[in-house]
Amino acid sequence: MIDHHPTVTTEESAGQLTQRIRNLISTVALDCDCRQRVNDALQRFVSQEQSRHDRRCLMDARQQRASIAALVELLGELEDVTWQEGDRTVFAELAHIFDDIARLAALGSAAMRLISRDEVAP
């Protein structure tokens, strides 16, 4: 069984963190020009963090795909197995490969769903 820990997480998003910072800054007396520059800088931060997060998720999904491809190749052994196989553990091993593929596919799907969500706060 493959033990792969995904890099994607459900930590606080950059948008959520930025909103907390905006809330804190709103209590500080800033002139309009300064406040706008701070807001612009925060928006750039959110965009950069979202891009970093999306790249990390995409890399994770690609890793899941590569692992699945390797496991599918191992499933090629299924062609050499008959229902009269003397060593019944072969079936359990093949079942584990199918289980691993399903688990990796779910992780890859989760990574893609994380990218598809719009996390950037205005």
C-alpha cells in the first residue's frame, strides 16, 4: 500500500487571513491614500498566496496521477492471473492496488476541488 501524504490542506486561506488583517487595520486612523496602498498590498498578497496554493495543489494532483499510472501498470499482472490461481494472496494484493488507486484518485480530486474554489477575498 502506498503511503503518500498530500500537500494540500484546509488551513486558513490567504483571503481569510487578509480579511482579519483588514479588520484590524480598519481600527487604525489612516489617511485615504495610505489606506488604499495598504489595501492594494493586501490584495497583491492574496493573489500571490492563491497562486502559490493553486500551484501546490496542481503539483499534488500530478503526483497522484503519476502514482496511479504506476499502480495501473502493476495491474497488468491481472492478465496473467486465472480464477484457478493456486496462491490466493495474489487476489488480495491486486485488491490493495485497486484500493490504493481509489484513495489516490480521491486525493487528486480533492486537490482539483481546492483549486476550483474561489478563495480570493475582495
